Amino acid sequence: MKVSLNWLNKFVEVADLDPNDIAEKLTMCGLEVDAVEHLAPLDNVVVAKVKSCVKHPDADKLSLCEVFDGTETYQVVCGAPNVAEGQTIVFAKIGAVLPGNFKIKKAKIRGTESSGMICAEDEIGLSENHDGIMVLDDSLEPGMPVNELFGLPDTVLEIGITPNRADCLSIIGYAHEIAALYNRKLKKNEYKLNETDEPAGNYGGVEIKNKKACPTYLGRVIKDVTIKPSPLWMQNRLRAVGVRPISNVVDITNYVLFEYGQPLHTFDLKEIDGRIIIRNAENGEKLITLDEKERVFNENMLLITDEKKSLAIAGVMGGEHSGISKDTKDVFLECAYFEPKQTRMTARKLGMQTDASYRYERGIDPVNTKEMCEYAAYLIQELCGGKVCKGVLGEVNDPEPITFTVNADWINSYLGTDVSLDQMVQILDGLNMNPVVNSRDITITSPSYRVDIITRQDIAEEIARMYGYNNIPTTLPKIDADSMPMQPLLATRRFLAQKLKTLGFNEAINYSFMKADFLKLFDSEEKFVKLINPISEDMNTMRTQVFPGLLATIRYNLNNGFKQARFFEFASSFIKTEDKLPEQRMLLAAASAGDFWDVSWAAPKGTEPFFMMKGVLENLLAQYKIKAEFTKSSRHFLHPGKSAEVIVNGKSIGFIGELHPLTAEAAELRERVTFFEIDMQDFVDNAEFVFKFESFSKFPSVYKDISVIVDTDTPTEKLTECIKNTSKLAEDVSLYDVYTGKGIEEGKASRTFRVLFTAGDRTLTDEETNGILQKMIDNLVKDYGAQLR
């Protein structure tokens, strides 16, 4: 938002204040000033008359003019196509310095002397328009300095607005702030509206069909307007805040918008058939808007219509055919309050943002609508020669004022300050909150333009920013010596994240929402939580699992030339329930694509990615002594021969596997991807957080091998578990050879296990270990029908 101090001075005296001090104070009270632009005066630039204009004798595109500044006549060569005899123009005399440090000197142009320059708007810094010279009103007297005409010098502050401060999208909003900061009184905006005897009701009426979305809608009928340029003082103020002047009626609506933050719209009265109706659109209804684009609506969008057709999108933009044109004679002036959520939804859905919607979305003053309707009608009366018909059409439904009580001691406790009760009252009074004190309690009534003041925390913030954030003492927080330990879930998450990083994975942080069509590849649509107001159609559904986001991240990296991709992510999933809120679960997902090892002559050859990823998961489980079984998984998106459920204490806490080739093709993944996903709460529930450290055995260990023939579908993990559970002396069991073929019956496989025997208190003998080995063989024969090879 740009703020002209000359314009601001209309409401509060700022002429004696240092602009840089204003910028500093506004920034320190939460309204960050991004830039301070000083518009310097134009010395030796005056109003002048073109007494004559003839073609330059030696140039087809140049004119030779005589310019009179009230006391003297100058010969000037001008290249503008629109220069003509009799015009009143802006004349820069010799010695003038124009914006950009352009100095005017006497010169010879095509052999003809030129003493000065007839200026275009861009040459004096008013705009970027260079279509021709600036032509002024003929009533202006030659010799008049243009500084007075263009309101120079001026200072413009460019201020960044936070979404909650809708009141500061207007000049009056900053007037309120500066009046409070400098303890000054606001100036009253005085005007007088004259009505004719002709009732406005003769030209129709207003019907509001959706009063929730539009509680207030007012209209004024103004006859016999003259469309022409608005006066220079209004044009100057609009240009200062970055708005291009168009015509008096249109400029007035923009002027009130920036001065008071109240959006307005004007219709050509002859284009309205009967009553104005505020209603929801029909599905598929269309309208060509002022930007010459056709818009298609749904039933949730609010329109301004007459009895036959649509006229405008409520709170966003008017229609092309009902707007003001140079032939307009009679005007219908609209001034309304539209509900913020309704406007935001419509503007977002249509991909539109206008100055009006920007303000309606954040919330305008709901009580000031009638006053703004009167003020705008007055300006049209004065600047357009309009005759205002008697009466206001429409209806007003003002909300109840927001009143609540806050305790002064609570404010100081909340802020860590020691502000006196009198200081608080002074601050709140300066902010027009009408404080009423009862002992240490302060009852305030929030001004209607401060739509962000609704809780006691908001009052505390107002006290803090006006008292000065820099005046609040810096203190260290109180930290108890026996502070609370970190929650197990968070502590485990941090440890596992560090562990995965050491294993070569990068942490990813993806959006919580994704495209429904992509998520359908992995989960049932019945579980989906759809967003009512998505950022885009590619982000219209909350994720039900975390790994799809990682797959999309891997796809992006592979498509951009990275041959290896390994990522992990801790994030919440969102499952639709019968309750209002979805079920949320914290999940850990990790995924790998491409070769697990970097390209190297020493890298292992032919390593199966599934087992590498299984090793990563087992490593994580081992950190917390979680014993897991891996059983065959039936999830449709996993490869049927390279996948498993992760079972802990009889319950699945997640899965691991390679992406099914058909699913990979649908997801546009050209590389094999292996991944796992586990439920973090289940992980923590089964984890051991107390660890015991035991010394290594000082006695030699013994290795023994067992080779047995079993069915090929017998899980190796079951056989390993059977061997290890036979004796506590079996410290480790590993499968190191599998053989099928000659000498082995079809459907059978020979598996060789190596067993490591260790005792902490003695040296083991062959007799003892052979006895245990025989028991192991007996158990394998009994439990799994194994045959000793």
C-alpha cells in the first residue's frame, strides 16, 4: 500500500513531521515501511499557453511553437504528435531540472533554436505515459507554478500490510495510526449532499436473496452526469498511490476505495433492467467482465444481477456491458458489504484478484457503508455535475459492536511488561476503543473498522505495539533444572532422522496435500479428505500415506538427471472418519531409486535393492531392540515377490517392498523404486528406551554349519529363528548359501546356516556345541520337515 503524506494530511496534521520519523514509528508498531519516496518540487516548471504551432521547416515530425508563460514568449521545438495552438500545457523553462536529473538547456534542434520544453506526464514524473504532451484545463493561468497544481513536494510511503490489518488498506487507516502514535486529533471530512425531489425508487429497487453473503447493499441513482477527466488534485492523489486516472466517475470510486477502504462500483443506469438482485449464480452461468474475459460460475458464487441478466461478480469485478462509458448520462452507484469468506472463495476459484476483492477478502468496515455511499454520491455531484435522486435503495444490516473486558494485570503478565493502567487507557483511547475502567479491568468496544480486534490477546498486542516493542525489556525464560524430558515420539524421530542421514538418505518435506488421481494409485478414495478451497487442482486432497509424496519427489529428481535418489520423510497422514476431524497418524517413509551404491569399481555387483532397503529398516528397528517378522504382503501397489508386512508382536506396523511395475508405469517412474513406511506411534510403543551394556566374551567363539533341505517357500527367517531359539549360546545365525538343482528334489532347496556359539564364562568344547547343533537339527526336522544334507 502506497500512502501519500499530502493526502494523509487531509485527515491528520503531518506537515510538520519528519517523514522518516513517521516511517520509523509505523514500522516499530507493526506496519513495516518498505520504502520512503520523496517527490521533489519542480522549479522553473510552469503553466503556459501555446500561442502558435507550425511545422518545423527542416523536419516532418517536429513542430515549431511559440509558448507564453504569462510574462514572456519562447520559441520551442516540440516532437509531440498532439501539440496544437491554443493548448494550456506544462512548460519547463531553461534551468529546470526534471526527474532523472534531466537539465533543460537552450539548444538547436535541426538548425532551429529551442528555449525550453513542453512536457509529457512521464517527463515530470506523474506517470509512465509518453503518448504526447500533457494538456491542462484552459482555465489555468499562464505562469502558475506546477508544484501547486500537482501537489509537490510530496512523500510517499510504501508499506507492507499483514493480512490481519485490513483497516490499513486505506489512507484513513493510517490517519488513525498516526493520530494515536503522535497523540493528535483527526480532522473531520465535511461535505453536503443535495438531493433532487425525484425519488430513486422510480428507477428500480434492490432485493438481497443471500443476506449471509451480502448483509448490506445500498444504491444511489445519480442523473445527468458529465463524463470527463477528474480534477488534477484527485488525479495527483491517485497517481501518488499508483492508480492511473481514467475518468471522473471511475476515479471517484477508486478515490473512495483508497481513502476509506470501501470498494464501490458504478453501473450505467440505462443498462439495468428493473431491480438490482443479489443472488447466487446458477451452475454454468457466464458473464464477460471488465477485463474482457468470459467467466463461468457455479452455484456457490454471488452475483449482482438485474431482472434479466448478470451485471457483476459481487465483491470482485463488474461486467463489461454495464460499466461506465463516455456516453454514460445516468449512474447507479453501488456500495455494499460482502462477507469475506464468500469473496475469497469466488476470487480464488475464478483466479481473479482485484483491489476490491483484496479488501473484501480481509474484511472492510461493515458499519461505514451508508456513509461511504453518501460521500461517493457527493463527489459525483460535485465533480460530475450529477443530480442525486432522493433516497437510498437497498438495506443495511449492521453487526453488533464487539465489546469485552480485559484485566490490566493479565496484559502485563502476558507481555512481560509493567505498563501502568493510565498508559493502557491512554493507548486504547487513542485507538478509539472507548475504554471503561472498573478497578483493574478495562472494558473496550472494538471500532467497526478494526475487524481484527476480537480477543483479549488482540488488546495485549495493541498495547505492546503502541507502547513500543523496543521498550519491552529483554528477559530470559524461566527454565527449571529438572525440565521435562523430550517426548518419546519426538526424541525417536530425531534419532532416526540422524540415523537415516548417516545411511545416505536425504530428508524431504512435502506438502500435506496432493492430487487425488495420483493418490488413487495407492489408496482407496473412501479414505480421502478433500479440500474445499485447494491451492490448485494438483493439491486438492490430504495425503492418506506419506510415501506417495516421496515417490513424486524421486520422480522429479530422476526426470532432472539424478541417477540415484534416496529420501525419507516424517509426516502426518490424514484419514477420513465419521467425525468432523480426520484421523492423523505420524508415519516414517523412506524410498530409494537407482543403484544403492555409487558408481565405482569396488561397488558390490548385483545387489538386490529390496534386501538393501530391508537392511536399512532392520538397522532402525535394532536401535530400539524391536523384533519384527517380515511376512508376505498383499498390498496392490507392491511387487508380489519383493514385499513384506512388518509384524511386531502380532500387529503390522508398516510394510516394505518394491513398487509394482504396473503402478510404477502409472506413476511415470522409469526406475525400480524400493520403499518402506512404518507407523511411528506403533514403533515407539514397541521400542525399548532403557539399554543395558554387557562386556564382550573374553573366551574364543566357535562356528558350526548346518545344511538342510526344506521346501522352497519356507521362510528363511522362521528357520533362523528356530535355530537361534534352541540355545542361548547361539549368539548369531546367518544364511550363507542356497542351492537348488542337481541332486535336490524339485520344490526343495538346500540352505546352509552358519551358527556362532559364544559363552561369557568359559571356553566351549566340540562335544558341547555338537550336542546343541544336533538339537537344532532335530527342531528343524520336527517344525519344518527339514532333511539333513
